[in-house]
Amino acid sequence: MNITVYCGSNPGKNPNFSLAATKLGTWIGLINKPTVFYNVDGYYESLKEQFDRMVQEEFLKLDVREMFLFSESLQEIDTFIREHS
């Protein structure tokens, strides 16, 4: 299976944890595989909006944008994983 599920983090008491999660997310984007952001309580909503803006501004191709799913729905995530397996 060639898919990544990215849950991320918040800084908590140690901001290095959030920095490490951000670096991991960057690495995931570089490996060119479908990626899921488990968007609990809209945590990644601003990132999703930025990706959409990048498409509108032609900094990101639509086919690349479609490799990223932002969802709080486990059913939607499951469907995405099955479609990209």
C-alpha cells in the first residue's frame, strides 16, 4: 500500500514536537504519494485552504492537490485509501 496518513501534532509543552511533525509532513509531500490529513476539529483547515489557493494561483497542479485528502470522516478516509491502494 502506497499511502500516508498524517495526524500531526500541536506544540504542547515542547514546540520541537510540532516542528518535527511539520518536517515529517514536508518529507511526506516530497515522496509523491497520496496523503491523508486526519482533520479533527478542523485542525488542518487552514492548510487545506492554502493548498486550494495554491491551485487557484497556479503554484500547484490540480492532480497533485487531489493526492491530499483532508477529512475528519473515517469512512471518507477509508474510501480514499482503498481508491489509492
